[in-house]
Amino acid sequence: MEPIAEAEAGEASRPMEELLEERGSPQWRWAAARLLFHVYLGFALFTLVGGFLTFPVLTWYIFGDWRFWRHIGPAARLLPHGWIMVFKILKGENGGYMLDVPLTSPPFRSPPTSLARLRRDWGHGASCGGCRRCCEKIACPVLDSETGLCRGYQSFFWRYFNCGRFPTQQRELTYYECPKWELQPTAAARQHRRTRAVQF
């Protein structure tokens, strides 16, 4: 089983650097997994038919399921959506979306509590309730419009890219107008200092 940094069992409250040092830092595996996905995504987008020819691989990456016939509709919409996201990334929108995730960072199923916490006025606990703002903001085809649930929950893409670790930066909360999360004061202060250092 791959080592996954999860926001549970008290580990999520510890600094990421400390966890990586203790676990032996299999960062090369995380980086290799992400790079392989980037290569596959490029193949699927630029060949236009690559994703369709490798449907089981595509649906495993995005939906966590090799049974592609269960996801034909939303999976087919991933091609135009992928190109829309490419143009958003080229524009630098929201910091670059999936490219904003460091290659060597651990996969997450939910944000580490050392970075984010639930807002006091959020009344649904760990659940997102009926909120779908982040999915609707980018018109994500993985969102099930009938149930309001994510079809790709806990998939490879969820854990290795933005969804599982959201939020990690204030600009993400601002961009999606998220009513659920806020950054921990210490994390917000660190980001503010880094931003000021870049500006100067």
C-alpha cells in the first residue's frame, strides 16, 4: 500500500516536513506518479483520441474505477474540459490549478489540519453539505449533477492533485469563495510573509 498523508489520526496536525522526514520521504514515488499522469494527460489531450483508446486508464485516474462503461458520459466530456483548463493554466488563473501542486508533495485525502480548519459558521461538519462551488466554478464534468456528489472522490486525481488537499492557499479560498474552510492563523501568516518577500 502506498504511503498517503491523510488528515486523520492526529498526523495532519503535524508539520509536513516532520512527517516526510519520519516516513523516509518516498518523494520520488509521488513525483514519478504525478509525472506519469502529466505524460498520460498530454497524450490524451494532444492526440484527441488517446483518452478514448485508453478509456480504462482514464477512468481509473479520474474516477478510481477501471470499469470505463460506468463513466462514459462524464469521461467523454473530460476532453473539451481538459483544453479549457489548459487555457486557464496558460492565463495563470488561480495560480495554475494542478500545476500548483509540487511534484514531491504527499497525496492527501483531505487538507492537513495544520493548514486549514473548518469555519465556525460552517454547519455541516466535515461534509461539504450541498456546496458545490469549487466544482461549478470550473464546470467540472466529474460532478454528478443528479446527486451533487463527486464521481472521482478519493481517486488518484483527487489524492494527488488539488481536490483532496484543498485548501492550501488563501488564493484558492478566495477564487472559489469557499464557505467551509479557512486557513489556520499560523499558515496564513506564513503565506503572508512569503508573499511580501516575493513582492520585495
